[in-house]
Amino acid sequence: MKKVLITGGAGFVGHHLIEHILKNTDWEITTLDRLDTSGNVERLRDIDIWEREKHRVKFFCTDLRAEINLEFAQMLLELNRETGALRPFDYIVHLAAGSHVDRSILDPLGFVMDNVVGTTNLLNFIRLYPALADDGKFLYFSTDEVFGPAPEGTAFKEWDRFNPNNPYAAAKAGGEDIAIAFAHTYRIPTIITHCMNIFGERQLGEKFIPICIRKILKGEPVTIHSNKDKTKAGTRFYLHTRNVCDVVLFLLKNGKCLNGKGTQGKYNIVGDQEVSNLEMAQLIAKYMGKELKYEMVDFHSSRPGHDLRYALDGSLLKEEGWIPPVDFEKSLERTIKWTIEHKDRWL
């Protein structure tokens, strides 16, 4: 039996990861969450096996922007006391983050506090107490946006140079570099993932797919992020959060940690097809059986932090043997159906 600490466990990806671990392992989970903008404990209660398996989950409400003090650190480690000795966590997965470009443009310092300071406080907890087993792993969840916009035909590899264009991306890049620094300076076994656009059940309503579903249901026009001439929509690689959780579990078991030579320890998590924002809205309307009304908007000129295209090279994960378990279009159709059926609670 493994013990895993997950930050942001009541968030969108975090609660799906908890569900995935409960359904596919016998691990015990400790989770930390601030329960403000994106954290919602109702997500956990909505998991279909929650009542049966919730005894394996210990939940703490805390803000990682504040230092993890001695008293709280000892309480976390005491949870894992076995046979009279402290047993540290086998894995720590850091998902807690500010993660919305628009909000980062309005509040850049808040995103630095969440994504840089929060990450540093967690890493200090790991090194000072210590909180991670000798053969354990720390996983930092980063984003494709650290590389900035990808020209047509370009897909960034794991160790390509950063070029963040908005405060969210810059703050995630800062957190990533802090994780690398701690890995090398304090020998913390670390894996970093860059993930592309994620969707799934119980996603926050500010994200593109829930916005599309809500507006199509109301017969309102969907705003499509486009180029300056309003002739070409922005594109993304979308993937369901179940695929992301499957990757995380795969990497915790099989991933190679940072080695100080820039040749391993980072993994790109990529969707199986590139889809424009307009194509995505059209697919959503098709699966809903509704008409799509839309307006192309030059977002980049009005909000310079938005990028038209992101793209990552996902070949490394394939070489490592990971195969995505969930098909894009089938999972999108399933998510739309589920969201509409539960719209009173989750839309």
C-alpha cells in the first residue's frame, strides 16, 4: 500500500486523480486544498464510490501561500505512523495552482503567490521534515503555456526554452524552475509534466467547454478566439482528465526523475488531435443537437496574454509505453451528455 499527498485535491484535475487512485489502487490519500476559486469539496462527494472508499482519504483545508509550519508538518507526517516509526509519503503530486489566463492578467501577483511561492513552501516541507520516502517521487504539474505560442508546424519538446506570454504561464514556469532547482540542490526525486487543454466532468464554468455548453443551451453566441483578421480560430490539443490521471499514475510508477543532465524527468501530456476553438464549439453543438451561434473575436489584440496556438511533442510518453485509454471525441460526447444531465449542479 502506497501513501500519496495530493495538493489541490478538491480542484478539477485533483478530484479526478483522487477518483482514479481510489478505483485503480489500494493507496491511502492525503489531500490539501484552499477551497476558494476552483476548489469544491462537492466534487469529491460526487464520486460514485466515495461513500465506500472515503476512509482512504484524509482532507486538510490549508493555503500553501503560507509556510507549512512545524505543527502542521508533524500532524501530516503523524498520519503515516506505522509500527512506532514515521513513514513519509511515497508520492507527492502538486496540482494546486492558479490556472486561468484571464484572472492572471487581472491579478498577476496572486498567481505568483499561488504558483511560485506555494510551490516553494511545499518543496520546503518536503526537504525540511523530510516528507518523501527515499524511493518516492514528487510530481510538479506544469502547462504547455510555459513555451508560449507555437507557430504552425511546431510542437515543443520537453526541454525546449520557455517563452511565457501571460502571468499565468510565467508563474507556472517559475514554479517549474523552482522544482528543478530543489531537485538538484536538495536531491528531491522530481518529475515534471506539461499538460495541454483538459476537459471533463465537474469543470469550472469559466473554461471554454462549459462556457460553450451553457451558451448553446441558452441560444447565445459563443465567442471564438481568432487571429487579427477574424478568419482563423485559435487551436488547442484537448484531452480528457481521465487520460491525464492515467498518465500521472503511470509516471509515479514508471517515470524517470530529473537527472541533472536535461535528458529526462520531464514529460509532455498531449491530446490525440488538434482542434480549433471553432471546431470544438461545432462539435459541442453537434453532440447537443443544437444550433451554434458564434462570433470570431481578435482576442490577442484586446488581451495580449492570449496565444493563438499551443502545441507539444508527445512522443516521449509513447516511447515510455503509455497509451491513452480514452478517445477524444467519445470522451467529449460523454462529458457533454453528463454535464447537461447535471447542469443544475455543475454548469
